[in-house]
Amino acid sequence: MTKTDPVHPAGPAAARRNDPEPPPPGGVLWTIAGDVRALLMLPAAFTMQVAHPAIAAGVDQYSVFRTDPWGRGERSLRSVQLWVYGGEEAAEEGRRVRRLHKDIRGTDTRGRRYHSLDPACYAWVHATGFPVYLYAGRYLLRRFTPAQERQLYREWLQVGRILGLHDRDMPQSIEEYWTYWGRMLAEEIEPTAVARELVATDVRLPRPQARRPAVRLLLRLTWPVLRAAFLRLRAFVTVGYMPPEARAAIGLEWSPAQERRLRRFSTAVRLLVPLLPERLRYLPIARAARARWRTAAR
């Protein structure tokens, strides 16, 4: 247990009674976090996270993102979905995440000692989601009204509590958030080796595993072409959907021609996805939660 873990002398039952509530059904975050378009937004947030020297050091030393990128991505996505749509499972998933990180410690790229659950590090991992939802949402969803932005931030604070962050560790208003954001970009964020690796198009990428022999054979035959195409797309959406001030802090280039391509691509996605059936439009955990919510409402 770390010093920031809550203590519940009465045991697990008391812990559950005091669990923070996840974001409300029907809210802004509920609407966007499980949409398949979120898959295009998350790489920007992950890259911003590892542009923090301490987080980069932890990921470089402890993560399996190089050897098992597909499994790690699937586990991370499931965790994010549970924070929003998990109901009673949300807080338990938050505790699981903290247990997973309790032994991650070391020296960062600036020679400073770190622990992954130190609020200065842990809060930044959480904080990166909010600006990406706002910025990428303008391309892929819609431009939020000021009231919706404030609601989204309030709901993102609830996610922080699910993750075990205290209110004192998170900016409590949207105005305080933007002050924090500017300070972090100016003082902490830098082009770490891990951040550069996540936008590189010439890195090693293991082939995904498949259960069916025919799919395994197809992947084996086509992987050189698919790998190159995937890495180009990953770099494109990672940099494109990252807020420009974060790009600048990380040293990522973005040209007017790339911006035009991003707008064309985003328009196609924004028009196509709403036409899809729900089983294709929403990720599985979100889809199941939406079905339960509709049933309860009836």
C-alpha cells in the first residue's frame, strides 16, 4: 500500500460503500468514450503521457508495449472503458490499476527519483484525456459548447477519483486545469525517446496473434505491408489529433498539407460512423452498458 491509498479499517465492504461514482449514464463522457472514434483519439493521449520524463522512464523500463503492443493496447482500452461504463466494477478497476503500478519506481530522464503513483506523475496520466477529447472531438464528433466542456471536465474529475486521485491532486475547475496544462507543457513535457518511438514509422512491430490458422497465415503473408500502413496511420492520427501546443512541446511537426488530409479523413469518419449499427459503432463494454441503461430506464 502506498501513502496515497485510502485506508478502510472495516475491510472491502467499507471500501465499496465509499467508492466514488463513475461518470453518469447519458453524460458527455458516456456518449463519447465508448464510440469507436475514441480509438483514433487515444494514441494522442498515450503519447502525451509518455512525454513526461518520469512516465517515459517507467514505461521504458516496465511496460511490454514493445514486445506485446496488441495485448497491452487491448488491456488498456478495457481499463479505460471500465472507468466510465463499469458501474460497480469501475472503482475496483481503479484499485487494480493502482496495485499494478505500486512497484514502478526508478530514476527519470532528468535524473530525478520517481514513483508511478506520486500525484505529480499519476495526475498527468489522467489529465491528458480531457484536452484530447476536446481537440479531437472537433474533428471527429462535434465542437462542444462551453457548458458541455465544463460538464465533460466535471465527469473527467470523477474518473480521476475512480483512479484513486484526491481532489487536491487535480485542478478542480476548467480554468485551473488550463493553468496546470500550460505549466506542464512549459516545465515538464519534452520529446522523450518513448514519445518519439510512438510516432515513428520505422520501428519494429510484432505481428498480431490470431486464433484461426487461416488468419494467422494471411497475417504472416501480408504483415510487411500491413505493418507499414498501420505505423503510418498511427503516426498520422497521433500527431493530428494532439492539441497543437502539446505537439510543440514534444517537438512534433505538422504541415498544412497534413492538416488538410486530416480534415478530409475526419469528415469521412464523422459522416460514416453514425450510419453504422450500434454493434459496430460502440465498443463492447460501452455497448453492454448502454443496453443495461436502456433496460433499466424502461
